[in-house]
Amino acid sequence: MGSLANESFNIELQQLDASTDTARNQRTQWLLTSPNPPSFFHQLISSVKKNADKTKKQSRNGVFFSFLKGLFPILSWGRNYKGTKFKHDIMAGLTLASLCIPQSIGYANLAKLDPQYGLYTSVVPPLIYAVMGSSREIAIGPVAVVSLLISALVSKIIDPAVDHIAYRNLVFTATFFTGAFQAVFGLFRLGFLVDFLSHAAIVGFMGGAAIVIGLQQLKGLLGINHFTTKTDVVSVLEAVYKSLHNEPWFPLNFVLGCSFLIFILMTRFIGKRNKKLFWLPAIAPLLSVVLSTLIVYLTKADQHGVKIVKHFKGGINPSSLHQLQFNSPHIGEIAKIGLICAIVALTEAIAVGRSFASMKGYHLDGNKEMVAMGCMNLVGSLTSCYTATGSFSRTAVNFSAGCETVVSNIVMAITVLISLELLTKLLYYTPLAILASIIISALPGLIDISEAFHIWKVDKTDFIICIAAFLGVLFGSVEIGLIIAVGISFGKIILGTIRPSVELQGRLPGTDTFCDITQFPVATETQGILIIRVNNASLCFANANFIRGRILNTVTSRSEKQSKGKIRILVLDMSSVMSIDTSGIVALEELHRELVSQGTQLAIANPRWKVINKLKVAKFVDELGKGWIFLSVGDAVDACLNTKMGDLSTINC
């Protein structure tokens, strides 16, 4: 009776194995007989047909209005705009204007332009963005980093102290190219170009730029007449040292500037401690300008060495169409400056817009934002404006003031325009030290030390990029800092592509899950079977030979460590490989031949759709044998275990 029971059990076990083998073979057939993936041209044609079908369903008027709504979002949300929202927007806009006016004057000074051009930039670009932009909170205008970029790069072509008019005209031309590049990025959906400035690079670049901007303000804070056009810290400190020793300087500038700097920073501290007083740090810069101007006027401090603004042209933005220098011999350099400013301005604006959009729970379309930014800078270059973008500090004030829509930008622009018409003559006695203190007060927000520490903890390579960008800006130039940051970022991507890792896998006890044995030491390897996964999305000409060499070295080293014989089967997990080219296929063929010469059989598990299709077309599947292609690593290992290691040909090919 016992022998009959054992014989019956063995028969059932064989039937179970046979059914398992059948199911596994069926899964392999599903993989091998899957339809061919659509080609690039097929996907392109399908996309065009899909868009054409959408267009057919709409009338011509419907298509036109749909296009207009996409280009001008104000046509969509403007219908539902209510008086209650306007109440919040007008308060936010007025609060924004009180911060914008002094900051714009200071940033124009940083860009080495007359004060009115900063105010011009706070009128036209915000109005254009209000009808074309999709962010509800972002505040548009001149910003510190872009102002520094313009002054640092354009000054290399023409010194503003030598020919201020030519310098100004090149700034307008650079702004035109900035807008053109931004619009093209948006129209052709090239937003990924902005991502080449990684988060770590931006943190380092902004920190370095903030320190450079602060050092540049020593000219106004100390009342220095002659200053260097270079931006690196060594040149700036050297210029300050020489000026203080070779020229007379007036301490009143420093006392006045530092006094109001302390005042602005104190109001900011109070505003952070008491959220209801958010308006106090917002109006502090304007209050500083008014009070310092009165002090200088009443005490006649300008006659005692205090540097003042003096000439300040008011009125509506004049046309600058005929000032654009497209025939300039420096047009190539100006276009390059426009490209750099376009990328930096977009990076800052989209980062600011998305961060506040996430707080309000809506999505921001990056490509539409690029078109809006591009159009506002194109129009701005024709109306005496230099490059504008989204300001983080002013956007935070706008958000805290309770803005509901971009109408707050319209209110701000109208307020600035009224100031240009009526108040510019009153700013004649505004001390330059106050403008310097206003700019310096805005810089702590650009230096994010806690984020730099966070990057250090999370990713050491990213921290190197961050520090490289920081030091490049600080000791080289703004341009060098950007080039270093982007170069190291590219190097990281290229190195990860041409030198990908391969990992050994084992089975977690009691499961059918296979994972990295280094990450999970409890995972067990199967005697005679080696499982390797390629950790790269592409097996191509750049990395194919490197991966083949790594795999062969791993097979050799593991064979030496195996206590019971050599590696008989290598299972190559290709679940991470999304694409393969002819170089990758040749590398697999060479790997297969070299393994066969060593007495090791190659098995491929979980090849992706495009990969298995190319392997079939290249006849590699026939060369390897269809029985050595598996849907999963588990299927491959089970098939190998059910096969006698001494007779690998028993797997159905």
C-alpha cells in the first residue's frame, strides 16, 4: 500500500511539473508573439490624426476660440471674476507695489541702468503676463539675479561708464533675444532644456550670485565713485580696498544705509513672527526710501558726501524699437547673453510659480508659462524694459496679501505707472545707500544653507555640483558658474549612461521575489545559476562593451567563489532596459558566444517590448534559442531548476 501511495504521489508531482512547464512555455510564447511596437512615424501620424479628429469635432469658430483661450487664459477665468476677488486683488496689488517700486529702482541700479528702467520693467511685462500667464500668484518684474547677469555679461562688451546709451541699447537687444528664446521654448515644447539646470546647481548658483550681488552693493553703501566691472569676489574686494585707501569716502553713506538695512530686517523678523503684520515688511522698503529722502533733503546731506539718485526721468514707457541693435557687430554675443538670461529667468519663474500653484492645488503648464514669459519680454524690449521674470520675494508678499488672480499684477503695474507720472521728481534726493540696503535685504532669501546641507546628506554628487556652481560664481563669473554647473550635471548623466552598474540578484526566502543581494543580504543565490540585472534604461553603443565586460568579470569571479562547480546558467534580467541598438545586440551576441565557450548558458528574462522586437528581427532569439527567453526571472530560475544542470538542452528550444 505504501509503494502504491508513493507511486501515485510521484505521478501527481510529474503532472504538476508538466502543467507548470506548459504555463511557463505559454507565457514565453506571449512574449515572443507580441505584436510589433509602433514606429516613430506611426506614433507621429497617430498624434496628428488625433489632433485632426479633435479639430473636426469643433467648428471653425470653436477652434479659434479654443486657441485664444489657450493663448490668453484670462478669457477663461475672466468670465467668473467677481467683486469679492477684486477686493483681495487690489489690496495685494497695492501691497505689492509698495515693495516693487523701491526694489525695481535698486535692481535697475544693479543692472547699471537709470532708475526709471526698473520701474518701466514693472509696468509692461506684468500687464502682458496678466492676460497670457496661468499662475495666479506670481509677481512679475525685475529680479536681482537677472539684473546681475545683464550687468556682468553686457559690461564685457560695452562699459556703461564709457558709453551708457550703447550699453542700454544692447540690454534692450539682449532682452529681445531673451523673449524670443523663451517663446520658442514654449511653442516647440522645449521645456526640458530648463531642467539642465538641476536643483543642486540652482541652489549653488543662487547662493553665489547673492553674495556677489551683496558685494556689488558696497559701491552704493560706501559711496565709492570708481568700481570694478568684474563680479568675482577677489576683484570686488580689491576694488573696495583701493577705493577706500586712494579716494576720500564719506561714512554718512554707510551709516544711513546700515541704519535702514537694520530697520528693514527688523520689520521682516516681526512679519515672520506675526503673520497678521505681513504688510509691514512689504512697505518697509518704500518707507525707507521716503524717510531717507526726507532726511537727505532736510539736512542737505548730499552736500556732505551722501550719493543721491539725482536725475530721474518719469512718464509712460517710451518706445525702444529703434534702439534695438540687430546690426551690431556683437549680435552673436548678445544672442548668447539672451539665451543665458532666458534659461535662468525661466528656471526661477517656473520654480516660483509651481511652488505656489501646489499650495493652491492647481497645475501650472510650463510650456504655456514659457510662451507668456517670452511674449512679455519681447514686448518689454520694445517699450524700454529689460528682462523681467517671476520674483520669489514679491510673489511671497503677493500670496500673503491674499491675492486671488493675476489682477494683482495689473493693480501693481497701474500703481507703478502713476508713480512714474507723478512721483519721480520727489525721488531726486533718494540716497544710493538706501537702494543698496534694499537689495541687500532681499538677498538672504537667495542663500539656502539648510537646503545645501540637505543636498549633502542625500546626494554627495549633487552637493559637488552645488559647491562647484557656488564657487564658480564667487571666484570666476556668473557665466563660469553656470557653465561649471551645467557641465558637471551633464558629466553625471553621461557617466551614468556609459558606466552603468550591474547587480547580482537572489531570491528572498519564502517568496518569488528576486532582488539585489547587496541591498538584501538575506536573499539567497541558487547553486549553478547566476542572476544579473542591468541597471540602465538603454543598452547602446555608449555602454554595450562596458556592460558585456562587467558581466563576464562577474561570471568569472562568482565561478571562483562557487564551492560546488562553476556557473552553468546566467540569467540576464533586462527589465530595466527600455531600448537597445545594433551595438547592444552585437554585445549580447558576443556575450553569448563567450559564455558558451566557457560552458555557461545565457538566459534572458523580462525583455521589454521594443527590446524583444529588435532581438527577434536581428535573429538573436533564434541564435540563443526560444526556450531561453522568459517572461520573468522566476520563470527562468524555475525552468533551470527543473532542468538537469548536466543537460542544458532539455529546455525546449
